[in-house]
Amino acid sequence: MGSAHSVPAEMRELADRTGFTSEQIEHLHRRFKQLSQDQLTIRKENFDSIPDLEFNPIRGKIVHAFFDKRNLRQESDGLADEINFEDFLTIMSYFRPIEMNMDEEQLDRFRKEKLKFLFHMYDSDHDGKITLQEYRNVVEELLSGNPHLEKESARSIADGAMMEAASICVGQMGPDQVYEGITFEDFLKMWQGIDIETKMHVRFLNVDTIAHCY
Amino acid sequence: MFLLLPFDSLVVNLLGISITVLFTLLLVFIIVPAIFGVSFGIRKVYMKTLLKIFQWATLRIERGAKEKNHPLYKPYVNGIIAKDPTSLEEEIKEIRRSGSGKALDAPEFELSDIFYFCRKGIETIMDDEVTKRFSAEELESWNLLSRTNYNFQYISLRLTVLWGLGVLIRYCFLLPLRIALAFTGISLLVTGTTVVGYLPNGRCKDFLSKHVHLMCYRICVRALTAIITYHDRENRPRNGGICVANHTSPIDVIILASDGYYAMVGQIHGGLMGVIQRAMVKACPHVWFERSEVRDRHLVARRLTEHVQDKSKLPILIFPEGTCINNTSVMMFKKGSFEIGATVYPVAIKYDPQFGDAFWNSSKYGMVTYLLRMMTSWAIVCSVWYLPPMTRQPEEDAVQFANRVKSAIARQGGLVDLLWDGGLKREKVKDAFKEEQQKLYSKMIVGSHEDRSRS
């Protein structure tokens, strides 16, 4: 495959943009080739070849997130049909670890990006709000592993959680006030205190950061 | 046997001479420097020579493999990413605990729960069992130990000869030398500390006991041919503090104690270990617990606190992970030592796997087998970083403090910071177990929900 081994200049550009090191990019590239079966792009069907993913209840949402144009930082909206390696890296970059030399502003931006990724997972109709129905969808999917669970239970759990969310974001609501949905600002409020930026990342085993002892 | 008679006296003479020479060399080059803490630099030269040989060996393998057209098997033993098989409950509790200060005993669905599954999903996408096999690219350097190389069959004659020579040197020359040194070191420790124990308490006794300990640890370090680089020595632990380090093998104790004065903490064993422990405590106060006392956390905490508050006693050395980890990650620290309220001096220890794998997998090897493996490796090369002291801030609890220290150690040593409790067995997550996890999650949420609606 001609473009299999990235030219160093391209690699450096990718590294700068996504924040991965060249070794990590090489690993991911190999993984990409495996998933795409040596094609240049990946489609949704390619994710079926990962057996461990089957057991994840929100499998659908995760795969969907890869093709979501909002995550791919493209101006248009909606879903892409296929993604190339650069897009793959862009999605993966939401999960890279924080660096030690980041200042407050960078950390804050980093955190917002990660939370935006999660927000998009909830907000499936791309309208910028998580409505009660969307929330219910997520809860149902998460609890779908249990076949004995009644749909009603899942629904009532979601409703309870949504009310709780409303009370955090809006405070006490009047009896005829309708809570439209969780906006991104409210979402941020709810995640306050949880230092997601130190937990929402995948850790590469860096064989070359072995301290050089000599 | 009668055939040997004519050569008898000659053989005996030669044997006698060689043993004497050996012991003189031993004394001059190893034990005397150990006593005074100087180094001739022999080990560094040894290390550099070894590295050159390893590089040559690796090139030969690659060339040989290319000629024969075999793919090289480069084992990514841990995959390309670190997955921590934390239990579902643990991790969700941890996330929730660090978030809103809500009571943990009323778990219902929270926005943050999705995070666990999301991350697990991304991890599987990045790396599952399939990636753990082949890599057609360059091999890591081979260190002439067949136990660390899977491409062994593809090498040339020259390499086999070299490997054979290596085996000979390691087993017939280095091993007896090291065993002799270890024996000397341990017996000196036992006798030295017992002798010092008879002195009346005072500055003289303290001074002598420190130096006896130090000297014997240094001899043991040479017994293992451990080449250690210490960084930031100005942060070394002081009296009244607790020294905390990540744990890879029992050798960690020797490595740290040969560069500073520590009081050890541990359970009293029987046999040789017990003899050593009882002798050591005569010279200076270490904290040894009987087996029954170990489980009583309050007793343990009280004794440690007493020790720490006495400024004349040496800093305590503790390994909070509780078990040996394979030196690529740092597991959850047990919070006991962080509740005491003393200054914590974190230390990061990182071994260089090129020269020998120092990790003790206690389920695979017993102590004796492990020590034999260590003594038949080429050398043990490691780096020790002394990190600046940390104290518990008023608004954190012991667990948060422990995690903060753990992150600092992990970051310095280039290790992965994991939430996983080192006490869990490291099995592959079976399929049925994964399904159970999902069911468990729903049970967790639904169960409490039903409880609440019932009440």
C-alpha cells in the first residue's frame, strides 16, 4: 500500500495537530490498517470485526461517535459515511492524556473538548440539547445488558435522573415550567468536580520512556 | 579414582591457589569499596560492554531472520495500551466520589456513568487481543538470555557460541561469586547488628548501626551486580518521615537502603529472614509485626505513628501497593500509611528491562527461584528518583492524598497510573464475566431505585 508508511513531514503535521507522538501514530496506523482491512477508509461495518466491542452496551453510540461530523471538526453537520486515518486520529485525540506542561487555559480547553465529545454522545439529534427522550435512550441502552429489566423501570430511572439534572441546572422550577433539555453549559456544570481530563484517556505503554539509567 | 592419584597434588594445589586468588580479588575489588562506599566504576564499564554485545547480537538475529525470510515475533506482552480491569463498581464509585459529594450508598444513574463504558469501548477499538502478535519491524535489543527471546531458533552459529559463552560465564563464574558475596553480606549483617546491639544506647550505637546496615546493603547490591543511578539526592527522606516507593521486587529494599538509612516495616517471618529481622532490630528500632498483629489496622497505625513521632528514629520505608507489580504501572496505593499524618517522601524506582527482568511474579516463582534468576542475569540496572516531600492538604482525605502521591511517582518513573488494586488476580476477562458486568451495572442502578421507590 503506497501510503502505508507515512512520509515524515505528514507524520509530524499529524503529530502536531493531534498531540500524539510518532510512535503512537505508528501504532494507531497499524491498528487502522487492521480494522479497515488495508483500505484507505473505515466504514461502520468494519467495527463489527472487534469481538470485545460486542459486549459494550453503548456500542452503537461509540461507533456513531466516530462518524459524527461534529467530532470530526467539520463545518457541516450529520454523519459521515466513511472516515480516513486522519479522522480516526482526530477522534482518538479526544482520549489522549494531559501533558505536564499544560497551563490552566489549555487544561480548561482540553477538558471542554472531552466533555463535548461526551455531550455529542448523548445528543443524538444534533440540536445542542439533551432532551428527556435522548436521556431515556442512553439509560435504556446502558441497562440493555439485563434482559429482565422492564422498559418501565429504565424509563423511570431516566426520568428521575433528568429531574435531578434539572434541579442542578435551573434550580427550583415552577409547576408549569417545562425543562427543555440540558444544554452544553448545564452539562459542564454537572461535571464540575469530576476531573475528567485525568480519567478520560487511554494510556499508551511507552516503551521508550524507560528512564535511561546510564 | 585411582587414576587421579598422580595428578592429585597438582590439582589440589591449583584449586587452592585459585580459590585464594579469587577471594583476595573479591575482598579488594568488592567488599572493601562496599565498606567505604567508593566505587571503582567496574560495573559501569561492564554495563557498557554488555550493551555493545547486545546490539551486535540483535543485528545478527535480524540479518539471520531476513536471510531465512522468517517474520520476527516481537511480543507486545501488554498490548499497546494499558487496560485496567477494574471492577465496574469500583470505577464508577471512584468517578462519582470525586464528583458531587453525594452519598455513595444511594447509587442511581448519573451522567458520568456513561464514561466507563465509553472508555472501555475506545480501548477495545484501539487495541484488542489481535494486536498482540506480529510486528514486522525492528526487534528490541536481545540480551542474550534465552528466557527473554522468542526468536531463538533463527540465529547463526556465531551467536549460539556467544550465547553458550554467556551461559557459562553467568552460571559458572558470576553465580558462585554472587552467592559468596550474598553470603558474606548477610552474615556480616547478622553478626554486625548483634554486636552493635550489645552497646549501650547512645550516639555511638546509632552511628555504628547505621553504618553496619549500610555496609551490608552495599555488599548485597554488589552481590546482585545492581547498577543504580540515584537522582535528586537532596530530597532523600529525613527522620520522622515516611518513604513511599513503588514495588517491583524484594530487591527494592536493598536498592533504597544502600543509599540512605531507613527503618523497615514488615511481618516477622520464620527461617533465615526471621533471623535477619531479629538481629536487625537489636541494633536500631525497626517495626516488625507478628502475623496476628498485621490484620489489626489500628495497632499497625498506632505503632507507625509512635515511630514517626520520635524524631530520633529513622524514616520508615513502606511499599503501599502491598504486592510486587511488573514495573510498567503503579497500582492503587493502600491508604494506611497516608493516614498517619507524617511527611511523605515519594520515591520512584524504574528498572531497565534490557539487562534482566526484576519483576517477581510470586504466583509463578518462589523466592529462591526468583533469587537464582536474579543472580544469573547479567545485571540489574535501575534508576531511583527521590521526589520532593509531600504532606496531606487539609481538604483532602487519605485516599486522595495516596492517589496524588501515586500519580507523582508514576509520572516521574514513566509508569502508567492505574486504579487497579494490585491484590486482584490478573486474569483475562472472560466473556461471561463481561456480560455479568453489564448485568451488574443494571442491577446496581435498578436495585437501589427499587429500594428508594419502596421506601
